[in-house]
Amino acid sequence: MDNYFPKWNQDRIVYQWKNDRLRIGADDVDVLEITGYSDFWLDLISCCNGINSFEEIKDLLRKKYDISENIIEKYISKFSDRNLLEILDRPVNQIDHYLINESLETYYSSEGIGGIKLLEKLSNLKVTILGCGAGGSHIALQLAQLGVGRLHLVDDDIVKENNINRQSMFTFNDIGKYKVDCVKDCILKRNYQCVVTKRKLKMSTVDAVKKEISESDWVFCCMDEPPYIAQRLVNRACYLFNIPSIYCFSQRSAGKLLFCNPNIQNIGCVDCLLYEQDSDNFQNLVKKFSNYDGKLITANILTNILLLSSWVVKKWLDCVTEKNSNVWNTLFRFDFYSFREDEFKHFSKQSHCPTCGHDFNKSKLWEILKIDE
């Protein structure tokens, strides 16, 4: 460990307690107590500042205490296993932009999901956001603030008066401007390290989607129109390119979320879910939705939009870090009234799926929800 640099996670308060007892942390469910030798423990922790190498820490402690190198190494490893410190491969003062990302790094390290390594992983990701309305714009901003290095924004819509009260990124001064321009400006004001590209485009074919998602590591589908067809277009393009994708929807009472990944065996896709719902009644329902020509108003509030976008991004982060990767073949629902997540609908990969199956069926559903390649 001579060339490693232990760095204590400074969200954990360290203080002496009763009878030579050292207490670490103040979290409701994560407090560690160590009995005896509190001076040694305090010195060890203070040495783990991310600048001292293990060799330097060892020398400092052995001058003051009669303790072996193996014992010091053992305790540092135990602290690391408890997510109390992070083992760096270089001093913290040699890490680019560390002070900007200090809070993120500390959170990631204390959560046991990577610290600096996770920040580096996120900084190398390219995520495409299709649709920059209320949900997509807030998802894009949160991804940038998590440390995602490259974002590609696609939307052809402009900011309107009725967008303002359910979104926090647009102002009345933005009315008439393209949403992708406003979202990019907002992101760069908060994370200038993020590389943001944009396209003012309405995607109506699979080929158009393919051109936008090329080289992406993840795709977020935040488009809601045309219903079902928008999701099918993105789903088909992502499967052709083997790109994992996320689909999120919002209603007045709840939000829904679906993860798809063509790189994992036996994982279904959007069309698999639709196939399982296929029936005469479902086809009639889809026709009603598709043929409705009345004016619909998005009935929602910013509070719900922020709940939805935060839930979606946190589920994605847990998946990427494998803290909770059990997200496949499930349509999730988040209730805005009870603040509860439910597994709303389970489904499976379908051999008759027109996108990921091998025995395509000719249901009328695919004519009703026809997509252009």
C-alpha cells in the first residue's frame, strides 16, 4: 500500500465519548464506536488526509506508538471496508477539480459506490436526453450535477408561457427560445466541465433517433408524444445499437419508469411490454388515444416533476453503480401522494416481440402503433 493515499470521508464526525470511547458518525443508522486507545485512533484518522501516503502514515504513527506496519494496514483496510475512508492512487491535491466535486466524492465514497473512481466513470459517460420538457430538462441537470461528463439534448420545442410554472430552468425571458438552448445554458452555469451538445429536431423515424443516440452509453426517453410511438422509436433504435435506455412518464397522480438493456440476456423491451398487454380492448384503447384531437393540458406541478426526475435519476445511479441493479423487466410506479415506489407491472422478454424477438407475430397492434424505420 506504499503508493496509496487514504482519505477520510469528512462527512463522518469523530469525537471522544464516555470512558475513553471514540465515536464515528452521527447518522441515525451508521455510527461506529471504538473503545480504548482513543489518542491513537484520532492520530490515525487525522493522518488519513488524502495527502499522506501509506508509507508516511506508517512512519508518523510508529514514531509515536509501538505498533506494527501490518496492524496499521489492517485498520486502514477495515475503515475502507466500512466506507469510512477512500484509498486513492494519488494525492487528493493532484486530482483535477477536486474542490468542485468534493461533496460528490465524499457522498459516493461514504455510500460505498466508488468515490473518485465513480466520478471518473461518470465523467466518461455520454448520455442522450430525448425530450427537454419538464422531466427531461430536470433529469439532464441532475445528471450533470452528478458528474456525467457528456450530455446530448434533443428537442424541437420552444419555451411557452404555460411551461414556466412547472419547470425551474426556464423563465419568462426564455419564452420563444428553444428548450435545448435554455437547458444547455442552465447546465453549464452549474457544471462548466460538462460537455453539452444539442439538436433542434423532432424525431419521427427510427433512423432519426439512431443518428442522435450514436456513441451514447445511455439514452433517456422523456418524450410523451405521440404516445407509445415515441417510446417504440427510441426502443427500436437503442436495440439496434445495443444501448441501454430509460423511459419515464408522468401523470397527475404518479410517475412511471422502465429500464431496458439489450446487452443483458432475457431482458425485455418496450415492445415486449406492449405485446403482453395486447388484446382487442387494449387495441381499442390505443386507437382512442391516437385519434383524440382535443386539446390536452399538462396537469402537473413543479413539486411532482422534481419528485419524478429525482426518483428517475437516483434509480439510474443505483443501477449504474450496481447498488441496486434489479430494475429489469419491471414497470415501476412512484405515487406522488404516498411517496411510495411500487413494481407496477412485471413482464418478460417475448419471442414474438417485433424488436428483440425472433418469431415476429402480425398483431394489429403493430399496425396501429406503426413506426417508420
